[in-house]
Amino acid sequence: MTKLPLPAILINGALVDQIPVNDRGLQYGDGLFETIKIRQGRPLLWDAHLARLLLGCERLGIRSDGLLKRIEQDCQSFFSPALQETCILKLIVTRGVGERGYKPSNHVNPTVIVSISPYTPNVPCQETGVTVRICDTALGINPLLAGIKHLNRLEQVLARQEWDDPHISEGLMLDVDGNLVEGTMSNLFWAKDGVLFTPLLDRCGILGTVRQKLLSIAEQLDITVVEGRFSPDVLSSAEEVFLCNSAIDIWPVVKLAHKTWSIGPITRQFQAKLEEVYVC
């Protein structure tokens, strides 16, 4: 097996870094992506990432016959125990090269882009927590796109442009009705009286793979989870708040505006349980 240099990019199995200008991913954001952590050559939560990718293909009507085989063949170059360092693999699937106009062809072969880059964990964020803010940019409501990681990330780009303060690690985003949804790059949880809360993501937001794993862990621990629509005011009475995604794992939140939190036992328990999942 050939060991590829880092960073490396494979497009449709070839070691290149260019796509045609008429690729629909470039033209219209017509595609999906997954961000996957690789530790010691093993992709974490791999099945969950592929399941969400296939869900996205179904929602967008992107051909998926033979897609998983193509992805697995391309990714095998990166899945080796010889790769000792932790890396981030980004998997992009676009509808492929198409004619001008929004209407897609049913005969287009999807473009598969696999890239890998080094990863440096932000241990201080995991150990001592992060400061967050509420973003002004709101998320639009579209149940058809809710949950999947489509390529249209302009709302998150606009939200992330709102601050340059290096002490603020993440921004929390609301929907256009003023309900908490997620961070610009993360999912949101908070705890009160032993109950875990998280926004309902049926109208917008991303069903993160780590989020889904934490919901499973909560069930194993017999911790009640409430998913719903909440205003940001609920965080003022929360006892613990934390964020999660596939790259950061779990970041405890210790400050939002004038509100501060200690890193509590539920957050630490979930950090430990998630690590157990990763080492199994």
C-alpha cells in the first residue's frame, strides 16, 4: 500500500488537486461532505459518517450506486496502522460534472474528493473549556436540508466572520425564529438537574456523528435527554454546557457573555465515555 504524503488529495482516485470548472459542487454547492478523524490509521465513527453521507445523497438525489465502494477504495490509502499521527480526512461528494443550469442530469457520475491533513488537538480547550458568543447570523429553516452536511455553508461562513477575538472559540447560532440550533462548527448540549438538553434539528442544523454517539451514550448511562426548541435564555440556568464535533471531540463551555460555568461531572463523564468508544 502506497503511503501518501500529508497533506494529500485524491480526486476520483487520482492524486491531483483540480476539478473541472463545470463540476456542480463548484457551480452550485451541489454536494455533501464529511469530516472524519483518523487515529493510528483508524477512521473514528466511520459507519456513522457514511450513513449520513448516504442520507444526504438520498435527500439531494445524488447517485449512490457503487459510491461506497469508490470511497472505500480511495480512503484505503489513508487507513493504515503505519499512519501513527492523528489526521483529519475530509470526504466530499458532488453530483459531478454537468451542463449549465440548475436541473441535474440523472446520468452524471458523482465526483469523489478525499483529502487528508495533519491534526493538532486543542487540549487546553478540552481541559479548561472555551468562551462562546451568540451569532447575529441566523440559520434558515429547510427541513429537507436539515441534518445533512451539504456543501452550502454560507450561513456558517457569515457567522464565523462576526468575531476576531482569539479568546472566543465558537459562536452559537439561532434559527430565524430565535431558537438555539448549534455552533458554527459544532453541536450544543447543556445539563440541568441531571437532565441533558440539546436542540431539535428537524428544521435546520447538522445531525453530528458525535452528537448522535453522545445520545447513545446517554441512553446507556440512563441519563434523560430532552430535544426541543429553546431560546438562548435557557442557558442562563444551565449547570453545564458543552460542544462537540468529530474534530474537537467535546469542548466544555465556561463563558458566554457575562455568564460563566464550571466544568461539571456530566461533561467529564461524556468526555471519558467518548474516549472509550474511540479506543475500542
